[in-house]
Amino acid sequence: MDFLVRQPDVEAHQLPDQSVLLFAQSTGTAVPVNECGARIWALCDGTRTVNEIVDELDSYYEAPRSQLNRDAREFLAALASHGLLSPQPISS
């Protein structure tokens, strides 16, 4: 299990509707994310595994945990594919 870490060159610009525009300076990639995506992005601070992020979401949203788990993992994979975050191995 790895921690998820935001890339240091990614800027997060909060918009009036609580969504966020993520912008990677190095690649010029811009990714808009909704309020839930913004919450997940904020949790990718290098101190939480994917399971811990899902735990946080489970305490906030009234949705089945299986749905939260699936949706969060898909969203995190999309962010990683855009180069906005990366896994950092947990050191033993």
C-alpha cells in the first residue's frame, strides 16, 4: 500500500461553486474537479493510503462504502494518469 502525493508543480484553484481547477505547470494540463474531487485532492497529502482516503470519505458522505471505494479509486487513477499525483511507498 502506498501513500498518494500531489505533484509539487500542481496548483489548485478553488472556484465559487466549491469545485477546483487543478493545473500542472510543467505540462500545462488543467483538470476541473467537482467538490468531492476537491475533497479527495486535499486528502492526497502524502499521509494517507487509498484505504484511509476512502475511510475519510465514508465518514463524510452518505453513500455505500463500496461505491465510495470504487469511485475514489477511479478518480485517483485518473489523476495519476494525468501526472497530477503519484504513489509514494510507505517506508518500513
